[in-house]
Amino acid sequence: MTRFVTIANVSEIGPGDREVFDVEEHYIAVFNVDGTYYAIEDVCTHDDGPLADGELYGFQIECPRHGARFDIRTGAVLSMPAVIPVPRYDVRVEGDEIQIGFED
């Protein structure tokens, strides 16, 4: 079952922006791409570096440390040196609230 947790208001993450939230002992990066929100763990699976500090190219986030790329929609690895996908989270907007889904 998915449990949703409110992490921000839509006004806090404008189009093209991203924010990192500490939610239930997870650092979660939330991206706003053309009005749609995506959420992934803010940790590169290659070296545990912060992903949200990297450049965003469309739906690809590039780790600022070694250049691994991940799809923010799925968490899939798109380029080495990473080989393990990054965890992703379901996102929904309820009214003005951005909510992240956790599997219980």
C-alpha cells in the first residue's frame, strides 16, 4: 500500500527548479519539469554523492562528481559509472500540496 506524505507546496518548486527534502530519513530530490513533478533519492548509486547538485538535461540528471546520468522519471541508469538505478518515488499534487508516496 502506498502512503503519501506532504513535502511542499507547489509554489516552492517552480518550473525548471528542484528542491531536496529530508523525509523519513531519506533525502529526496523533487524536480518540476514543465509543471510535472518527479522525485528520486538524492544519492548517486555510484558514490553516494548528491544528485540534485548536478545539471538537468530534459529528464536526465547528471551526477556532478563523475558524470553518471539517471532518468528522473524512472530512476534508471543512463550512463556509467553508475550501474544501479536510483530509487524513485511516486508524486501527486493534492490542491497546492506536493506529496511523495512511500510503500509500506
